[in-house]
Amino acid sequence: MAAENRRFTRIPTALPVRIEHAGGILTGVTRDVALKGIFVTGAGELPPDTPVRVEIRLDESAQILADGTTVRSQANGLAIQIGTLEGVESYGHLQRLVLLNSPDLAAADKIESEIQHHLGIKPRDGA
């Protein structure tokens, strides 16, 4: 998908990721993060449409927890669509991660608009 067709702004990041799936656990590093997806390098391959549980480690005490689905596997990484974020904390962490790492004011404004206008981004109740 061309960048101009993407619905959400991707922000370059390099954070440790743990991916749980029915067949086991993979680990890798984020290449980029958007409000509805991540691209992970070094994690290995999974077939498209594989349900996954993702943990993006922000620091010793903070992480983003989400359920998602693999979109594609390539030699250079794994694309995952975020379906549901676990709890308000993960929701807030993801928003701040993308906003605070935006490259400029125009990108930050676009991300703010994405947050405000996309009703599909919802935290899952409970933790």
C-alpha cells in the first residue's frame, strides 16, 4: 500500500516487541508504529490473518498491550494490524508514542486529527 493511501501516519521507532500466537512467541523490534498497526523486524514470519497478542515495551514499567492480526510477512519483517488495545493505559501510551515522536508540527497535527476522527480506535475495557 502506498504511503499516500495509508489511513494512519507511521512513525519510525525502535522498541522491543513480544508477539504471542497460537504456535508460540516471537520477539523483535519495531521499525514503525501507527495508531492501528506496527511493523516489526527480526521476529520471523507468520501467515497473514494470524491472531496475535502484542506487547511493545516502552520502559521497565510501561508497555502497550494489544490484540491484532498479521497483515503480511516479508523477508525484512512482519506487519501487524492492531485490533484492540488493552486498557486505557495502552491506549494513552500508543497515542503519546506516536504524537511525541512525530517528525514535525504538520505530522503531529495530522495525528491529532487521526485520533479525534477515527471512531475505530477504542481501548478494550478492563486491564
